[in-house]
Amino acid sequence: MLLECSEAARQVERLLRTARSKLDLSVAFLSRIDDTARTVQVADSAVPEFRAGYSGPRDSGFCLAVVEGRLPRVIPDVRRVPEAVRLHPGDLPQIRAHVSAPVVLSDGAVYGTFCAFGLATDPEVSPRDQALVEVLADAAALVIEPEVRRAQRQAEINDRLASVVAGGGPQVLLQPIVDVRTGARVGAEALSRFPAEWGRAPDVVFEEAHSVGEGDRLELLALARAAALLDRVSGYVSMNVSPQTLLTPACGDLLARLPLHRVVLELSEHDPVEDYTALDAALAPLRAAGMRLAIDDVGAGFSSLRHIVVTAPDVLKMDRSIVSGVDADPVLARLARSLVDFAHGVGVVVVAEGVETPAEHAVLRSLGVDDGQGWLFGRPAPADALADAGTVLTAASLAS
């Protein structure tokens, strides 16, 4: 990872320029030492052969030897230090004066070195010069650490996602959606699941994937796995997609191949829409072919009304923050009633999410909610375990 063309690189370059000017040497540079190589990240150089990207084996050159204490941090004349002569890169002009300091991050990890060297012997290179370089090395560490941490985070996310992507995408389970009046299952939501040891909710995993440029691919793999379940269950299957991924040609192609009269596409209220015109253009042919559009998490944020008005959905999914405790909180009940009245006034179906108790179910039914989803009706499970027909609820629970 080179730091070139970043704000961090520009700040480091100013530090290097200061070092080179104050020390009156030919080159100043920041190196990175990793498991296999030493690489110049940023350089202020009068030596044509020495630029950012110049690299060699980890144990070649002076950098690692300075970090490990095998070379002094200040060398007025490299020719007088046998270890320095042995390590001198053969593809560079003869280095004479050399000043270097390790660049150490906040956790104690050594990133590399902050160095300056000249092509002439300089007996005036002194401990004072070493102190200056050490101060500049500390400043460089502060500048580059945020970018280093971002790169490490991206690498960790990519490494974690690699096995899931290679395996064809996340596991997809189905959670039943039932008519709250009869208990009959009318559909199911396809829900992505990732390895439990990750300790991350699916929305977090997808967000991380988008942060490293893998989000569209991961979402499309999840959609494909959800689509493959259509032939295994009755009713509709509700599938989640972000507005960003929906706008990709690959997503449109995938959806267009499905029996769209059995597909409900869910857009989360939390996902920002940058261009509603483009979103409508992507959705129009799919909706014309029978696909229904749902807005997920309604009531969980602040953009619901505009999002709903502009997208004109077929289904509103009432967020569990309204559903949970609706039987005991009159404010939640009134909010749920208002949402139902609004939706029914414009011909939209309301699905309550996160229904967990018979009492919540009874109140939602009395308020006119159309369908429900939650642990009361069934937890996410493989398609083979999904109740395929009849009622999910008992007669006793319906009467409660």
C-alpha cells in the first residue's frame, strides 16, 4: 500500500521536505517494512533512482537494521560502518551520511523508518540531527496512522468476506409472513445469515462490504440465493436490496428473470437514495411485470414520509420499534393506527415486523394491520422447515 496521492502523503511530504532542508541532504523518505519487503512510501529526492515505490527485500538496505539496532541512527560516513557497507543497496549511488528513526504507531507496532541520506560525507551529522528526525518520525506516525488503520480494516473485511463470496454468498433463511386475521401464511422474507463467530448483524456485514467495494456483489449473491427458494415455497418471497445495488445492471438482469408476481422487493428506510429518478427508472419495468415494492423499517427513522411518497410502495413494513409493546403503550398504538390509516388510504398493505406476543398480535389485528412477521409466527429457518400451508397460529391464539 503506497500512500501516494493521499492527504496523508502530502503531509508526510512536507515533513520530508523539512528534514531534507534542515539537514542539507540529498534524499528524505518514509519507508514501510512489512513481512517480506521494505518499500519507500513517500520521498523527497534529488536522486533519480530513488522514488516512491522503490523496494527491496525486508532485510536488505538500512531500514530494518536501524529498527533492530544493528545500525546506528546517525552515520556521518557509511563507508566507516562495515554492516552498512554490507547492506548498501547495489542499485543506488554510494550513500555517505545517513540519519534514520523508526516510525512507531500508537500500539507500539513499527511501521517503518523516517530517513534522510546524502551522497557526500557529512561530519556535521550529529545527535541534534537525530533528534530532529525522531520528532519528524513521530509526526509522520500521527499523520499516517488513520490511513494505516483504514487499510488494515479493509484487508480484514476482504479476508473475512472472501470465503463467503467464494461459497456463493450468505446462507439465506426464510421467515413466515402471515395474515394477522386468519394466521395463514401469505409469504416469507428471505434473510441473510453470516457465520456466528463474526459477531456482526447482517446489515453491518453488508455495510462493511460496501465500504470495501464488495457490497453490490454480496447483495447480488444473497438475492440469487433468495430467488432460488421461489421454487421451494408457496406464496411470495420478500427480498432485501439497497438502492445502490438496485441501480446496477446486474441486479436488474437478475430480477427480470424471476416470476415477479411472487417477488416483493424491500428497500430499507435507513438506506439513502441519492437519485429517486434513477431509482424509479430501475423499478418501473419490474413493477410493470408484477413485482411489488416494500419500504422496510417504517417508523425507525426520520425520512419515512418523503421516502414513502416518492417511491409509492405497495407494502409498508412497520418497524418493530413501534410493534414491540404496542399492547401496553397507548402512544405506540395510536402511532400504529395512524400508519395503518395512512397506508390503507392510499391502497398500501401494512406488515408489522417483530411480533412476539399474542397480546401484540391481538392489538395489531384490532388496529387493522394486514400481515405480521415475527417470532410469534415463526423464526427464520431453511425453506424445508417453512410452514407451507394452513395456519401458523392456533385457534386459541387467534381468539386471544
